[in-house]
Amino acid sequence: MSHKIMIVDDDPEIVSYLKELLEDNGYATCVATDGSQALDIVRQENPDLITLDLEMPDEWGPRFYRRLSQHDALRSIPVIVISGLSGSKYAIPRAVASLNKPFDKDELLRLITQTLG
């Protein structure tokens, strides 16, 4: 069974790119286009890893991450931040990694492989 990665990003082009990249590399995916809906989708889909944008219209990534961290069953899900904001590595200190948009796809895949084994 393949690992499932949840993409949390409001940019349809980034979502489409990440979905295609991850699925082409053998991962199952699920998507949330905003932090406000992401927690419900995490509960339904039970992903092995989350890629998280920080800047979204209704609920920012850091707020979603705080809510995620409040649940014992969910706080251990690794998160890779992918954001266009400068200084994004400081927004979620417990993230596995922080990549700036535009990001290197090979670096992302390496980080995912390293994290999930």
C-alpha cells in the first residue's frame, strides 16, 4: 500500500502540480484548498504526511497546524511547509522541512522519502 500525502494549498496550479508529481512517484494524495477544511479532511483521509502552504484565504497554515497539534492522534503526522512567504522556516518550527516556492521537485521527493522511509 502506498503512502498518502495530503496537499494543503489554495493555488490550483500548485495543487495540480504536486498531485501529479506525487502520484507519478507512487504516492496516493488528498487535497484541502484551505486550512479551515483541512482538519476534517485529515480525520477522514488519515494521511502519512502533509505538505502545507502558509498563506491561504480563510485560515492560514500556522493556525491549521496549531489545531492539528492539539489532537493526540494527529500531531505526529509529519509536515513539510511549501510557501512563497519569506521566513517560512520559522512559522512552523516542528515541520520536517520548509521549502520556498518555487521549489525543487527532487528536493521535495528526497525529503518525503527520507521522512516516510
